[in-house]
Amino acid sequence: MERRIPLGRQGAPEDCAGPIVFLASDMARYCTGSALLVDGGLFVNLQ
């Protein structure tokens, strides 16, 4: 599975910290209905 992830490793819980802080902040105030993938690029290789 890790060979299919462009970043070369499986994600860890701390990899979600940055996106969570972003979405909870005022920086995301104009985001609506967006999907924010935190998958190391795996989704691209599954299409």
C-alpha cells in the first residue's frame, strides 16, 4: 500500500493536525462544502 502513496508512507494522526487547525481558523472562513483530502496523494493513484 505504501508504494501507491506518493509521499511514501501511511498517515499518522498528527498529519491531520494542520488541516484541522486550518479548518477551525478564520483562514477557512470562505470555505464551503469543500473536501480536504489528507491522504498523502493516495486518491490520485486510486483513480
